[in-house]
Amino acid sequence: MRENGKTYNRFIAGLKAMIEHLEFLEDEVRRCYHDMEEYEAKIDLLETQKMDLVEALANKTWQDMRQTAFRRRQARKWRART
């Protein structure tokens, strides 16, 4: 009878350990999903910032091209007058 009691206690202890491990894993999954949501929000923000920077760069490039073209026109105009 005593042997069955030890086996039963070991079995119960094993089940408790498995339950604790399962609870730990479930908690870990919840934390991972929470982190994933935060990362997705950060990715969306970074994509928006990237597009804003690309737009600003394109505007600056066009502005520089317009200024260069204006200077060339002015230089041609003054060379033609002399």
C-alpha cells in the first residue's frame, strides 16, 4: 500500500509541475502577443515617418532642381546681353 502512495504522490507532483509549466507558457504567450502589438504599432509609426522623410526629400530635390534651373536661365540671360 505504501508503494502505491509514493507512486500516487509522485504522479500528483508531476501533474502539479506540468500545470505550473503550462500556466507559465500561457503567461509567456500573452506577453508575446502584447509585445507583438507594441511592435506592430512601432512599425506603423516608423513607416509613416519614413514616408514623411521620403516626401520631404523629394520636395527638397525638386526645389534644388528648380533653383539650379533658375540660376542657369539667369546666367544665360546675362551672357546674352553682353
